[in-house]
Amino acid sequence: MGCAHADAPSQIPTNRFANALRYTPRGGEISSGTSREGAGSRLTVSDTGPGITREHLPRVFERFYRADPARSREEGGTGLGLAIVKHLAEAHGGSAEAASELGGGTTISVSLPDAH
């Protein structure tokens, strides 16, 4: 691990929570969890936001990509948060994935190997 990614342990959850907060309506819920997964850990953040359509879901980790550009302008953000999450996870030997249903919220999961 190079020093360029030294802040990854804090930046990954910060970016995931910021994204969930941005898209979860007032009165909605955000939850998080951690579980063991093989020789590593799986971290999840779920929200009760509007969800993401199947056609947009594969692209949510692309830089500057927004599934709903109009809403993103209203809410702020650069379209980089989840791209950074994926980049940092992969730089540490892990992965990131998204699961969502339109109208059913979104879950962002990051799997990271144990540090040696």
C-alpha cells in the first residue's frame, strides 16, 4: 500500500455515506454493516432512496456518471464519490459493487482483504 491511498480506510465509508445521504429522502433510512468474507471483510451501506434502474446500475462507479443528472444538480456532488470508492477498494486488492431496485433503495458493498 502506497502513501497515496493511506486515507482509504476513512475515505471509502465517507464517500459511501455521503452518497446515501444525498439520495435518501427526509424520513428515509441509511444502514451499514460489516461481515467477514473469506480472508477479508465486506462493508455495506444501504439506503431507502429512489434506487437506480438496471440500465444505469453497471455505470454507477464510472467517474462523473450520474443516473439522474437533473437530480444530481439539485443535490450537489461531482459524480466522483463511488468512482473513488471503487478505485480505492481495487487499489487495496478488493472490489466494489452496487445492488439496487428502482423505488427500492441502493446497497453499495465493498470487499477488502485482511491487511497483512
